[in-house]
Amino acid sequence: MILRDEVLRARHIEGDPDLARAIRTLSPDQPIVLRIEGQPMRFRKVPDRATGQPTDAIGPDEADAAAWRELQTRRGATITVEPEAPRTDPYLLSLSATLTEWNSPEDAAAYDGL
């Protein structure tokens, strides 16, 4: 994708319609982790500044904002944008069948990234 803006817009994603669709369908507070130039970064939807309505744009979380700003120096260049592959720990995978009380969206949100 060509880095064109201070946010990442779904319509600028080239060659991966599934990723563009995933960005468009994000809820306002739902994070998405993308691998930008090989570096994982967490993004969230950015509302329209004038109306506050959802857009097809996502911006980095505060923890990744500095790395994203550094990429802005390359505006106009082609960068790689890929969805972050989920990490599966075989030990935890085997335990997940026995610890079903922890398999809730709330727990996933609370412990995501730890």
C-alpha cells in the first residue's frame, strides 16, 4: 500500500480485500493488530472530525503512535500492511478446552496483548 495519510484507510489497502473489509467492519472501540513493515501495531477506528461518524480510517493506539509518526516521514512510499497472525501456544490451546469459563469476549479484551 502507498502511505498517503496520517491514518490508514481501508480504501487504500491493495491486494487484500479481506483486510480492507475487516477494517471497514470494525466497531468503534475494537482494536485490530496489523503488521506494518514487519512491526506489529494496534489500530482503532478514527471518527470523522466534523461529524463524529465512523469512517473507513484507523489510527494507531497511543503505544504505537511514535512508530506510526516515524513512518509518516516516508509518505508516498509503498509500505507492507498485513494482518497480524494470531499466536497459538500449543499448551494454552490444550488448556482452553478445560477452562471454558475464561473464553469470553470480555476476558479476551482484558488480556489481549499480555
